[in-house]
Amino acid sequence: MEIISIIIFFAISYGLGFMITSFMKNSENNLEKNLMRISLRFFSILAVLLRMIKVPVQWLIYLIISLAYPVYSLVRNLFSGSRSPKLNLAYKTDTVFIFGV
């Protein structure tokens, strides 16, 4: 049961991070881009806003909100005919520094 909680937590974190970082300039480094998406900065802001309008704190509400934009983006890219870019796993010095921190 704990593993499901961890998976839901990372799905919510990644979904909210994807929503926020899609409006910013993406980094060319895939590792840096994905680490930025997992950050928790938007989760706390969303929690405060939902509590202000008296929405109950339930994981399903956060999961639906966090996965709405990534699913929309996926469907939009599938029907527009554009393919996702190829995954580049080349390591650069900044990637090594990210692992070091």
C-alpha cells in the first residue's frame, strides 16, 4: 500500500510540474527538465488555494487536477501528427553536477 502512495505522490508532483514548466522555456538537458517538473513548489500553492475555497483535501482531487494538462497535451500531440522528440541520454558536465548535488 505504501508503494501506491509513493506512485500517486510522484504522479501529482510530475503532473503539476509539467503544467507549470510547459509555459516556460524548457532546458535542453532532459534530466534537469524532469527534475524541475518533480519539484513541489506548485503543490503547496494549489493546496492553499483549494483550502481557501473550502475544497476538501483528497488525493483524487489533486490527481485529477495534476493530470488534466499532461493528458490534454498528450492527446493534442497525438492528433496533430507531431511526434515526440527523441530521447537524448548524452551526459554533459551539468548533468554530472546535478547528480552530485
